[in-house]
Amino acid sequence: MRRSATGSTPGERASARRPPAPRAKRSTLRASGAQAATAARRAALRELLAAGGAPSQEALQRALAARGIQAAQATISRDLVSIGASRVTAAGGARYAVPAGDAALPIEPVRGLVDAVESNGLLIVVRTKASAAPAIARALDDARLPDVLGTLAGDDTIFVAPRRPRAAAALVRRMRRLFGI
């Protein structure tokens, strides 16, 4: 085998130049951690807005920082859209606020994409516009409705498993109200 002046073989030099293999596990952990941080930040924003709102995104940024949550103004802006917050005119001036009740759920952006909600007593079927099922299922999952065990989405159909079979009829009524059908 030929050795160079450095005392290594051509194969040893080639392997020394290869970058290390990426660690997939680490990025998976980061992604789930980021999702948890996003959920916690949005929950904190909902609490702050439900407690009386805030006059500006900068005020929300300071209130979050006081809770130990660091977030950029652009992130707060996206979160406000995601949780359905809006600027409302109040006696003391305009403020950011979230609507009370079901209107505060993340279902609002996909409300017009649902055609029907039906049940056979054990399983709920949600019919949607073409290609809308994944987005609607995600909104249902993000809403964390207490009676929903889980969702499974296709292209235009979602299967919703109620937590208890007896809760299916009430859940169908609530989902119809949420989706405006």
C-alpha cells in the first residue's frame, strides 16, 4: 500500500474529509420541543388576552418575558392570528383580545371548508372540501376538545374517534356548531 508523505493511505485521507453523519434523533427532539414551546407560548397569550387584553404586541412581548417566555414580535403576531385574537375598540383604547368560548378555538380559519358532520354512534365522519381534511384534522387536534380521542384524515374525509361512545351525539352537535353547518 502506498503511503503519502504524511504517512496515511489514500482511503484514510478520504475518510478524514467526510463530514460526520447527521443525528436524526436530535432534530426530532428539537421539533417536539419547539412544538411544546409554541403550545405553551400560545396558551400564555390566551391567558393574558382573556385577563384583559393588551394595547400592543410589545406589551404582550413584555408580559410573556415576565413569565419567562422569550418571543420575537413577528412570532407573537403569528401566534395572535393562530389563536384567533383581534384588535378590538374598548373604553381605554384599542386592545388585542380573544373571543370567548368556542370562537377562541383554532378552528376559525378552516370553518368554511367543512361540508358535513355525521356519526354512526361510534365514529364521527367529517366531510370536507377537496384536500382540506388534513388542515381541519390538525385544527381539531390543536383545539384539544375534551371529547375527542383522536382524528385520522384522508383527502376530503376525517374520522374522529370520540373519547366515549356515548359522547358522539353531543360531539357531532358541537362540531356542527363550531363549523357553522
